[in-house]
Amino acid sequence: SEIAAALAMPKSSALLMLQSLTERGYIHRLGSGEYQLLRLPGEISPDGRNYGALIALVSPYLADAVQQSGETGFVAVLEGPSIRYLNKVLPKREILYDRDIGPTRPAHKVASGVVLLAAGSDAEIEAYAVSASLSEAERSKLLDAVESARKSGFYVNPMGIVEGAAGAAAPIMGANGKAIAALNISGPQVRFVKNSDRISEVVRETAVTISEEL
């Protein structure tokens, strides 16, 4: 009744809307008949079932970032020690960078992983380094990358895990202030490095805009 009155809609329509939100795990109906908010669209639930909502919300912003940068865009999340790519958008040009988004990647080896690790605590980063069995050189390189990402709000990887590729990523922050995903733009190394400043700014600004939407 309160929601129907606040939105000036029939009670029957409000009920259908609430039932839909309940089925999707956004709200929970209490024994009293009232509804409790569980999470907002884009927030990661324990079972990860809301990736669809995150992809749907991010997709138009990702497409716009690809158009602005002229390079390939990705959305990624951190699952344990690995980066999982949820979506990709290719630019309309003959020479471009593409990859299979099915396989996961070690977080410390890709720009998306670096910015998501950087959003965590020093203790979490150290735990990751131990669990990933990083050498001292790899650990030092990761710490340098994390420091750079924290200072600038994005990270540029001039030499990606795929030979001949480079990329930049920035964290997408949820309503709780925690990083829930990363926006990544990647392209052929020579072309990317030449335009890295402009692409990095597109990545950072787009990630901020998405975060504000969330």
C-alpha cells in the first residue's frame, strides 16, 4: 500500500512489481507482509546470479566507451584469484583486438585484475600473492602496479598477457563503496600505446559514470 501510494500506481501493479523483484533476489518479503531490500541492481550476490543485471546496466556505457576509444571493451569480475570476463564489445574497424572471454585469467597478469586487487586491502593483496605463489619479482611488480592504480584510479598494462596487445582498466564501484567489476579497453599494442592517455581517460570516466549509476 505504501509503495502504491508513493508511486501513484494501482495496488495490483505494485504487487506484481514486488513479486518480480522478490523472484530476482532484490527484495525479501517478511512475515509481517513488509518488504526488505537485499541488494540493488549490479551488486554481487553470494551466488553471482545477478551478473545479468550488471551486464545489462553496463552494456550501453561499454558500447559508448568503445566508440570513443576505437578499441575493444570488456567487463570483468574477480572470482577468487581469477578474472572472469562477462562481456565484450568490438569496435567497427578492420584491425582490432579480440579474444575468447570464456577462459579466466590470473588477476595479477591483466589490467582488470590489477585494479580490482588494488581496491582491496594490503592484507588481501598479500594473501593473493601467497595463494598465487608469486615470485619476489612478480610480487614486487604487482605492488608497483597496485600503487599506480590506486593513485590514478586506473591502470595501463602496456604489454598484455596476449602477445601484441595492451589495455587499460578502471574499477566499477558498487553502492556499498566496494569494487564489484572492472571496465577494460584493449587494443593492438602499438596503436594503443600511442593513444593510451586518451583511452585511459575514457576508461576512468566511464567507470566513474557507471559507479554513479549503481
